[in-house]
Amino acid sequence: MELLMNTQKECQQLEVYGEYLKKIPELLKQLETVEKMYQKAVLEEAMLKDKPLDNHSVQLYAERLHRIKEQCEIRSADIRQQCTLILELKSQIEAESSVLRALQS
């Protein structure tokens, strides 16, 4: 039997690789949630356009929706950057790991 995981570095790389494989779906789920929140805020903003702007409650609610949209945009950008980074690091491990290369062939 040929031992594939014969170095400490290799074992650590595979451990990190496994963490990346778990993290990617979590980030995608978070992105889906943020995008749904954003879409709902856009929908509600459109619904508010027919309401009188001199109404204080309408103004407060419109401001709240605007803040929600801004927060969603910031969070979405952050999640996308995290995904990009993790996918790049995952690809790097795939390219460097002799264990993964051996298992792919």
C-alpha cells in the first residue's frame, strides 16, 4: 500500500481543504439570504412610491429600507470577496497537494 499522507504539511493542507469545502456552501447560503433581503427592500421601496412623502412614518420606513439596501450591498460584496478568496486558496491546495493529484488520477 502506498501512503499518500506522509507529511505534516500534506495533512494540514487537506484539513484546510476540508474546511474550505464546508465554508463555500455556507457563504453561498448567506449570499442567497442577503440577496433576498435586498430584493424585498427594493420591492417595498417601489410600494412606498405611491405613499405621501410628508407622512413621517413613510419617511422613516423609506430611510430604513435604504439602510437595509446599503447594508445588503456591503455584506454581499464582502461575501463575494470571501468566496473568491476561498475558491482561489482551494485551487491552490488542489494544485499543490500530491494527495489530491494522486486521487484525481
